[in-house]
Amino acid sequence: MGKRLQSLESKLQGWLERANRGHHLLGLTALLSFCGTLTATYPVTAVIVTSVLLVPRHWLRLSLASATGSALAGTIIVGVSHLLGYNEIHTLFPNMISEQTWSEASHWIADYGVWAIFGVGASPLPQMPLLIFFGIVDDRILEAFLALLGGKILKYSAVAWVTQHFPEKLAFFRRINGQKTTDPKARR
């Protein structure tokens, strides 16, 4: 898994660097955030961090683009789950919906409604199961989009702000991944 993830990170970085040279970084950031959320194959925060490191002064615009792309993908998950319903979801993903999981998710959604989606959007918790459960039991797709967008704006703006204000701290992660840095400030 480590080599595949490293390869994916390299590809994402290459795409974002090319998009930045062609002045398409904002659009590609939104598209990659959309795809990352829809497929759950890579963390959207990796897209945000890389984008903000390329153009730090646009950290807010980049975080808003990522939040919008991610929220749209999450809304599609809710909508498709609603259209498919419990039986089809259970047939497609039999291990995902155990009685205990269904009970816990149902109570959480019943107690908090769309606020549960806001909370999971703003947190580092996995959102896919909750979005699927919400889609099955509730048809408020617009409210789900707005809640998810609000949560994602909070989370991604915080990530982008930290990345913009403390880029030297990210050198630690490059060293962990075995990449050497040549920036003397980053060695502190």
C-alpha cells in the first residue's frame, strides 16, 4: 500500500503543479476534491496542502473550492443512496450494514439530523457510512449539501490556513516519508 500511496501523491502533486502553471489550479483542486470524496481513494487534505503550498496567498479560495467539490460529491453519495434504498445498498455492501451499525447510525441521524452531517464534514471521521445511512433514511438532499459544505469549509479552511502560515512545519512530514529537504529553514 505504501508504494501505491506514494505514487498517487506524486501524481497529484504533478497534476497540481501543471495546473498552477496553466492557471487552472482552482478548478483542478475542486475536481480532485470531488473525485477524492466520491471514490474515497485519497484524502482531500492532501490536495489542499499541496495546492496551498503552491500558491499560499490563495489559501482561502483553494479551501473553498475543495469544500465545494467535496460537498458536491458527498451530496451525490446521499442522493444515490436515497435512490437505491436499504435493500439495494445491503445487497451491494452486505458487510457495511450490520444490525448494530444500522441501529447506531439510525439513532445518530434521528438525534442530530443534518447536524450529524455537518459534524462529520468538519471532523476527520470517515464520512461515507454516515452519508449512505443518511441518504437511505432521509430525503433532505439540499440540507445535506449545505451541512456538508459548512463542515467542509470549516475543516478545509483550517487545514489551508495552517498550511499557509506554517509551511516550514510540513518539512517534518517530508522527512518522515524519506524525502530530504534542501531548505535550511525547514531543518529547524
